[in-house]
Amino acid sequence: MSELPPDETPRRLRPATLLVRGGTTRSSWAETSEALFLTSGFAYPSAESHAARMAGQEEGYIYSRFANPTVRMFEERLALLEGAEDCRATASGMAAIHTMLTAPCNPGDRIVAAKQLFSSCVWILKNVCPKMGVEVEWIDATDLSAWRQACSRPVRLALVETPTNPMLDAIDLAAVAEEVHRAGGELVVDNVFASPILQKPLQHGADWVAYSATKHIDGQGRVLGGAVLGRRKAIEDHIQQYYRHTGPALSPFNAWVLLKGLETLDLRVRRMAANAELIADFLADHPAIESVRYPGRTDHPHHEIHKRQMETGGTLIAFSLKGGKDAAFSCLNGLKLIDISNNLGDAKSLITHPATTTHRTLTDEERSAIGLTDAWVRLSVGLEDPNDLIEDLDAALKG
Ligand SMILES: *Cc1c(COP(=O)(O)O)cnc(C)c1O
């Protein structure tokens, strides 16, 4: 028996409604805003009930490392938005990825991983998975023949990110899922860059979706959080015990903040993406810019794949400067409004120079394999007036 109460939100409701109402359970006080159950434990009406609950024969909360009512509201709301059967929330995006990559795997299993992954995901795959006897094969995830080759042997999991960081490549989810399934494996998509508003990997054949909720879902720079979403039985069989005993649980306070973040997620992401579209066009015409990569622009090399998978171009832009690294640094240093920060998906526009920061530990070959030189910067477009952002960039680019 599940230790979690059933979710009663009608599934036919539309996303904007689910984001405000989904998964809500009320206490006996009938509060309008979701209650924050800042509690580590729960009391039982009797010794018999305690024994039954611990044995999994009675429904109810036991301990917040396993489940908590506020965390559960966040999990259910996100699952409804994603169209997933179930969800487990974690303390950070990396706790989600770590759980996802370790819990289902046994010694001898193989993971196929994209070369284009967030650097801490690369670290886990290089340092943790091999210690557990799990083999990791790295491939250029944009290359379908590489997938065909890698999936000619049994696969347990495959991990991709699309759009990728920082070059915003598109990975063809439907084609990759088909290859991975043929090899008996499951496709995990780190959907942070697109957000659950703009891209639904499960609809394109993925089996699992992982999030850093720190990014768009909070989107206001306050808390860390993460989530793993997938089929209920797969979570119960492969994730739940590991999650329960290794302790990646999300704090109820952070879950409450993220739950409130979900209420405005649709509004924020769509406005940020609309701003990004304007800024990408401005940058593409700017004489100091060498190249712009924005999934929503037809000159993006993977525009057609992005268009199939993602509702709009998203909130992130990568661009390279004609003057290389010096020009990139001078642009970052000249900005008055846009902050230099490695975070993304925030209400505040943030800019970063990946080659010297988030991607500094990659070897030169690894960086060139993903097309990243030190002329590139990554801009996460926020909720400011786009004209103010354009004026800020224009002034910084003029030096
Ligand atoms: C930020 C990020 C993560 C890690 O999330 P944290 O919440 O920082 O632990 C994983 N994947 C991607 C693509 C990210 O951007």
C-alpha cells in the first residue's frame, strides 16, 4: 500500500489551473493558501496504528524524510503539470539526478550519457557510477548514428539535456527514446532549460524527467530544490526505497516556496521567453556579435527539432562575440542591469561566461566537441522590460 494519500485533483483541468490548484490538500482550518507543515515527524493515534503504518498496512505520514504533506502538494502539482504519474521532490537538482542515476542501477549496467550535460551530472557519471560498477558511455547526443551504435548493446539508462547547456543544441527526444527502448533502457531527460511549461519529454517518448526546481520553478532566486518524475510503479520499484533511506528529501519550507513558485510559473516562463525572443533578434543584428544561438530562431542549426519539442524558443540565449574572450569579459563587465551569475531561469536576467566558469573543468577537447569557445556567453533572460535589457546590452557591447 502507498504511504501517500491519493491525489484528488481532476486531471482534465488545464495547465494554468493545475499550477494554481493542483495537488492542494487543506487542513481542518480550510486555509486558502497551502499550509506549510514544517514538521519532521507525525504522531499516531495508537501503538497499533504506529505498527500498521510502519508496516505499510495503513496510509499516513511517518517521517518527513519519506514524505511530508507540503512536499506532497508540490510533488502532485508538478506531476499534474508534467503529465507524469508520480513525482519525488529532492533537496536540489543534483540530488534528483544523483538519485535517478544511482537508485535503479546495478553493477554491470550501462548508462549512455550525452557529452552535452550539466557539469555536476558529468561529475556523478565520471566519479560515482564507475564506483558502483556501472559503465558509462559518452556520446554526442545530437548524432543519431552514435545513438544507434551505443544502443546496439543493452542499456539501463540514457541521460540527456535539451536544450543543452550552454550551446542550446536540440536532442531529438523521440528518435533517441526509440533507440534507448530498443536496447531495453529508459530515457531520462534533464528538462531544466526548457522548463515544464515549454517542453514535455514524456510526450516525446522519455521515461523519466528530472528537474532542478532551483531554476524556473522557483525562478526568484530563493531556494534549492529538485524533482524526479515518472511512472508510479517504476518510482515505487526503483526510487522509493533508495529515496527513503538515503535522505535526499526536500525540506517542507522549500517545498512551500516552490509550490508558490508553480502558481506563477506559466506567466513567468512565457514572459521571459517573449523577452528572450526580442533580445535574440536584437543580438543577431548587432555588429559586435559573431553568432547567436536561440532555439526559437530559424538560423539555429537545430531549430526544426526544437520546434517539434518545445513550445517557444525558451528563456536562454547563447551568443559569441567577434572580439573573443576579451570582448566577452568586457561585455559582462559593462552591464549595469544584467547580473553576472551562473544561475538561470530567474526573474532577474543573468549572464555567464561558460568556458571560464561552469565548463572550466572540461578538457579543451571536451569543450571543442560541444562547440564551446571562450567567445561564447550565455544569457538567461528575466522579467525586466526587454527594452531596458536591450539598452543595457547595447551599451555594454559598445564598450
Ligand atoms: C542547475 C542545474 C542542475 C542542478 O541543479 P541544482 O538545483 O543546482 O542542484 C542540473 N541540471 C541542469 C541542466 C541545471 O541547470
